[in-house]
Amino acid sequence: MTVPFVDLKTQYQTLKPQMDRAIASVLERSAYVMATEHSEFEREFASYIGVKQCLGVSTGTDALELALRACDIGPGDEVITVPNTFIATTEAISVTGAAIRWVDVDPRTYNMNPDKIEAAITPRTKALLPVHLYGQPADMGPIMGIARRHGLRVIEDCAQAHGAKYQGQKAGTFGDVACFSFYPGKNLGAYGDGGAVVTNDEAIATRVRLLRNHGSREKYIHEIEGYCRRLDNLQAAVLRVKLPYLDAWNARRRDAAERYNERLAQVPGVVTPYVLPGTEPVYHLYVVQVPDRDQVRAALQSEGIETGIHYPVPLHQQPAYARYGHTAQDFLVSTTLGPRILSLPMFPEISESQIQQVVDALHKVIVKAGMVLI
């Protein structure tokens, strides 16, 4: 039996009657841009996260860029973030003209290590950009404390953390502003690209609202030069159908993670996800460390099990950032994780038998081969 890495077809079949009606309504009305679905989704998602404002935008990457610009981040500034993330996090910093300052991640959570932040702060530092990676919330208590002491903005990258909680509070409600992606494979995914900026700061919300729509609140009146970065109304319709199911889907992901954890405890050499006390992850990805990762991945593929790697090369080692002159040793935890991490199949509809098939295959390849994680 093949075990897919994600299964979007099953989700669509479950929602098909509602989804088809929602999409048909948009098509029948020719309501393609900034229509009712768009404004209603913004209202509903803001309520779900627990913030005053939600601004739908074209992608999660654009959400990050517009949030940074709304915080007046630009040339001459520095933004501190992590090397163990997708490049969208740092692309958004670079396109504003600001410089990237990396700090290493915690070896247990794979998220920004608060103990590393203050040593990286310089007079040019304007903001911290923590990433809630894999759906595991970053340690926002100490991160926010550091930001307050140094007068820094905080932009949360919530692209993988829809509904995750830290100390009972949802990711996206701690910093000045937060950014979400609705890429199809996300916990809350559209049927194409999409993103959102959420905030309690009215000035930031106003700025993003202008920037995403050609600097305009009133048609043909342009207060500033902006961009065309609006959330597509068809995607807003899709997201409105899915949003009421998000908490239930996240709960199923946590249940699946618990089953993985219990069974993989019997497989030597596998390091399962660490959950920071007081957090409620949403397991956008279920990421383990394994010995001889590439060999293990190939063996799983031969058994019909699809996997992913998030991410094989940390950003400070990417050719795109050679200009910073970093070596592999500069952020050793992130460098060490690269060849070890493996993302196992994870989606709300994953079955008991599929999880067992993955565990059995891992046990077979690791134990029989005598692999050890060093």
C-alpha cells in the first residue's frame, strides 16, 4: 500500500459539495477580486486567530514582505531570523533592502534559540523574525522579552502554524504582526497561492492594506506607490469552507503524532519531535532525525512511502547567500540537522494502518541495517 506524504484528494472529496457550491457562487457572480468572500474570510480568520485585523494577500512570502515594509524595515536595517527555515523567510527580508542576521536554532525544538539572540543584536537591528517551524511554536516568552528590552519589532512567521498555541495563546498574536501562508499543503490551504497578514496594530494594518492594492483605498486614488498583492477571491471562498474544520484537522494531526511517537520509541536511532512545555503544536510536518537519512529515505520510497526533507541545506549555506560569507560551523545546530531530518507522512486523514506501515518500514531498514545516529 502506498502511503502519500500528503493527501489533498481525500480532503477535497470530503468537502466537495460545500466546495463546489462556494466556487460556483464566485463564478456565477463573476466576483473575482476583493469581493464578499475576501472580506468575510478576513473577518473570520481574524476572529479565529484572536486579532483585530486580517489582510488577505497573494502569498505567504508577500505577507512577510508587506509586514516588514509596514514596520518600516528597509535599507540599512538588520532583521534577525533562523537558518533552518524555507527561503521565503529571508527572501522577504532581502527584497526590502535590509540585511539578514541569523541565529542558530534550539537543538530540541529546531526553532529560534532565545539564548543566541542578544549576541546578534547590533545598532542596525530593527526586528526579530521567529519562525514557528513545522507547526511547533517558537519560545515566544523570552523572545518577546528580548524584543521589549531592545525596542525591536517582532514579525512572526506562522506559515506552518495555523492554530498552534503557546501558553494558551495562538501563534500570530505575540508580535507586532504575523504572517500566514495558505499554500495548498498547509494545515489551512487554498487551491493555489494565498497568504494573510494579521495584527492588532491599526497603523500596520492600514499600511499593508495600501501596499497590497496599489496604494489605494479609494479606486484610482493612490496615496502611496504599492503593489498588486491581493488574495484571490476564489481562494478566499475555498478558505472560508475549510476554516471551520481547521481545529478538528489539527487535533487529528496531534493524534497521529502521538501514535508515531509511541511506536517510534521502539525504533533505535530515531529522534521524534520535542514539544516545548506549555505549547500545542499543529504538526504541519512530522519531522524526525534518523541515521543515514538518504539511505533510509530511499528504502522507504521502495516500500511505497513518500517522505520529504524540510530542509536539506540551511540558508546560511545556500549559494544565494554566499555574500554573507558564513561557514557551516557558524550555525552548527542547523548544519547538523540538515542531513538528519526526515519528514514522515502527515495529514489529518492518515490511517492507523498507514502509520503502522511507516513505522514498520523504518524499523526494518534501521534495525536490520544496524544504523546508529551519531
